[in-house]
Amino acid sequence: METRLALGVIVVITLGAGMTILAASAEPKQERLWLQLASNTNNMIRNESILLSSPFSSTNVNIRPNIQTDFNPNVTDPTISEFAYLDPLALVIGDCEIGRLVLVAPFAVCRADEGIPIHVGDYSNMQDGVILHALETASHGKNIDDRRYSAKGSLLKANDTGFENGFAIYVGDKVSLAHGVQVHGPAYIGNDTFVGMKSLIFNAKIGNRVAIGVSSTVTNGVTIPDDKFVPPGTIVTTQAQADALPARVGSPYEEINKAVIHVNQELAKGYNAQKIQELATEMEAVLEDEVMLQTGSPTGNPELDPLVQ
């Protein structure tokens, strides 16, 4: 799209839904260069849901497909929302789904090369050093019992009709995985749940609005009901322990996830804006190079350059 003005042209370059750069030329004769740049940029940037000029490029070493194996014959690229923020020092491999405004911090890993797929819902966060990985969900073409959860939290048998649409790890919306958390599938974490630093979730289901204190372990096939509080350092290995946990409301962790979600959403927005600004600066440099190349002027404006005849 373009808007003509008396002094030249403003080109609106769309980088994604709701994200644009206004590129204004000082001279009408530069209009063609701006429009060409806009067209080339749009062709370069958008490829389905991934911004290829951002750190989400599948050509980057920190985002790549899994390899083909006898337990995972399909090679799959990650699916990352264009509104997520993935730090260049994070790593996403294989069939990982990363939702909107998810912050994936430095040294966080989503590795879907064994158990697949792995889902991280909208507005969640994977803080520094978080690891998502899962046991194989199939072997030599045969599904394995109890290795996937449905999106609603049901543990699935190999012959269940919903198995193909299940998840080795399902992390819901507005979930905080704090520094150093390990979630190893099969695992399910419901919406609006906080998992404290250095905690381990393996072979377990965590309900909605749960708060898990730092350095806790939840495993052995247990289910933590909705709205529970797991005190720091707790090891939960039986359903009786899980059912006896206190309520989150009234605990020291009652409001912790609300604050953590806010902080990480703001960080995701800010880092994305920073990347867009960097892209705009790069585009301006490209334009200057194009003008100087075509005019033979070191300034890009031959009328101001006495050396150019």
C-alpha cells in the first residue's frame, strides 16, 4: 500500500498482522526504489506464520527440524507464532508449537525429536534454562500407551482415536515455567499455572490455576487437581499426596502467576519491538546503498554532490 504526498511517497511495509514500517522518500524519483524494496521485503519476510527476517528463521541454527528415526519417521519444523519472542540463545527442535506472546528466554529448550508433539500455549513463558522433552510416543510405527495427553487433559491409550491429535507435552495458556524447570513428557500443565524454579514435572498432570513452589517434584502418574498449592521442596509421587495438597488461594503463591505473566508478556512485546526496529534500520541502509549504486553518488543525492556530472 502507498500514500502519495506533495513531497514524495510514503510506503507502508507490512511485516505481519498489525506490524508496519512507514518508509518515506524525500524525492519522488526514489518512489520506485521504495516500492521495489517494499515488495522484496514482503516476499522475504512472510512465510506462513514465521517471520523469516526475525530470529524465528528456520535457517537459523537455534530453530531446526528433528531428524528421521525409527520412532519418529516424520521430519517436522517448529511452528512459532510471529508474535512470540525466541531468544537467539534458546533452542527449538522438531514438532514444537509455540503460541502468541510466548517468551522463550536464553538457554530454554523445546526439543521435540523423541516424544511429539510439544505444545506451549498463548501468553505462556519458558524462562532461562527451561527444558521440554518427552519419551517416545511411537516405536517402529506403533503408538505407545499413556504417552500422550489430549488438549483437555485425558491420558491416551495407543488405540484411542484421539491419540494422533494428542501431545507428548501440553503446556496451556498463561503458564509460567520459571528458571531451570524441567518438564519431561508425558506431561500436561493446565492454564494459568505457575511452576517454580528448579522444579521437575515428569509423567504427571497439573491442573488449572495451580502454583508449584520452587524445587518441587511431581511424578509417578499423579494428577494435581485444579487450584492447588505445592509447597516449595515438595515431592509428590502418590495420588493421595496430590489430593491432600492445600489450596492455592490463601497460600504465599496465590497471586504469583499473575505478576509473572505480566512481566514476561511485556518482555516479549519489548524484545519484538526491538527486532522490528533493527529490521527498519537495516532496510534504510539497503535503500541508501541502492540509491548510491544507481546514481553513482556517495551521498545518494547527485544534485548535492559536485563531483558527479
